[in-house]
Amino acid sequence: MTTAVDKEEARKRLTPLQWHVTQEKGTERPFTGCYNKFYEKGTYTCIVCDQELFSSDTKYDSGCGWPAFNEVLDQGRVKLTKDTSHVGGNLLLLIANPDIVRTEVTCSKCDAHLGHVFNDGPKPTRKRFCINSASISFHAAGEEKKST
């Protein structure tokens, strides 16, 4: 069930980049996110509502410039939606390149935009959840998770 986020509270708490990515479906520049080359053990949570999303056990270096995971902690924690926004009105482009349709990944609890998922990841899942660092927080293994 989606929980309404207090937009004013979130805008005060999030950085401009975090707001742009999670609320305006933006994308951080590749290779600039703090979690791109980050491999400590722990859990990644939604920056907006703190729902646990990904484990460091499924994180890998895809070379794409954003943190990549081959699985979600639980399928119910994200929503996957077809995203044709970058095609615009160019139907010929879409017909010529059907793979151009991306699948957007959003938090199932607060609807924050996280990134996209592609089917070019490693076995066994073949998934590459390409996630913006600006949309997630990291909690080290064994660390007490702060309650919000």
C-alpha cells in the first residue's frame, strides 16, 4: 500500500538532487553517485520513506555508472512500470527499437522514483536494477537502523 509522503517535509529533508530524482523522476549523472563504487555489507533503503529495498549481497559492478543490484529484498517492495518517457512522440524510434522501452523502478511504499531495471544482468536473475544513489540510503550490517 502506498503511503502518502508529506511533500513539504520531504522537500526540507532531501537535497535538491534527491528531490529531483525521487519526486521528479530525474537521473543523477553516471559515475557521480556515492554508492556507485561502494561495497560495504549492509542494506539499502528508500531515501524518502526508509523502506528496506536492496541487500549489499546482490550489489555488483555493472560498469553502467550507477549502483546495480540483481535482486530486490522482496518483490513487493518495488513497483515496476513501463517507461516510454525518453521516446517522446517518436513512434518510429519505438517501432525500430522495441528494446528502448525501459522499466521504471519505484518504491512500493511512497512511490519515490529509484531508477530502472534491465534484463542484461548476471545469472541467475539476469536483472540489473540500475538505481540512483540519490534515491537510497545505506545502513551497515549490524548497525541499528534509525527509526524515522
